[in-house]
Amino acid sequence: MVVVPRAFSSLSRRFLQNCQILNKKSGLRSVHTTLRLCTERLFTEKHEWVQVDGKIGTVGISHYAQEALGDVVYAQLPEVGTEIQQKDECGALESVKAASEIYSPVSGKVVEKNVAVEESPSLINTSCYEKGWLFKLELSNESELQELMNETKYKEYLKTQEDH
């Protein structure tokens, strides 16, 4: 049995359990660590990231990717309601140096696209993790998150890239 402090509502308890940090053997870790793990960005080898809040994942491209692209001048994002499978091409970015496809790090249904990025694609360069996110989707297969890299592993992965 897991003992959850009284300050936590049943909703908070479910949230922590959904993050798979609680289990019968290990009990409750520190709340600070648990919440951080649940909201960290997870990365793909193609330099997209997803940050999950409940069943909603916010998707964007990494700092490395936006640097490699250069000044982004055009963003084509998936439409709301589009069903996307993990690793599917779902949009495109164009810069003064190159064009690049966007691949979804997880499967789900698009619930929001960042219209501000479509209107001002340079947000990707100036704020790729905050204002420059691309779209949000409702996850359809949370187990796919286990295939992605946390920030530490992603930084190690970047060291193996020839042009980094």
C-alpha cells in the first residue's frame, strides 16, 4: 500500500500513479522529483521533443534542430483533429538554409496547433521550448514515451552527431 500525504487529493494521487513513479515495492518518492519526471521533455533521434501533461503532449523541435535549420521562415503544422502515428511525417519547416519535415514523437490526435508559430515562424528560433512549440496532441499510446530519450540521454546522443 502506498501512503500519500493528506495534502494530496485523489486526483493528485492518480496523477502520480499515472507517472509510474509509485509502485508497491518502492513507495512514494519525493514529490518534487516525481513532478519533475512527469513534466520533463522527451526527445527523438530526429530532434523533436514532447512534454506531457496528463494525456496531452506538447510537441516541438530541439534547440539543436532549430540551430541546424537556421532562421525558420515557414511552418506547416498539422490541422486540429488529425490522427498521427508515432514517427509519421506531420508537417514541415522551411528556413533560409534548408527545409525539414516534422515527425511526431508519439501517436495521438491533434488538439491544438500553435497559430502564433504559423504567423511568426521565428518563434521557433527565439523560444523553441516555450513560445515556439508546434502542436499539442491527445496521446493514444502512452507506452511510446518509453522509447524516447530524457534530456540527459539526448545530450549524450548529440555528442555522437558528426556535425555537432
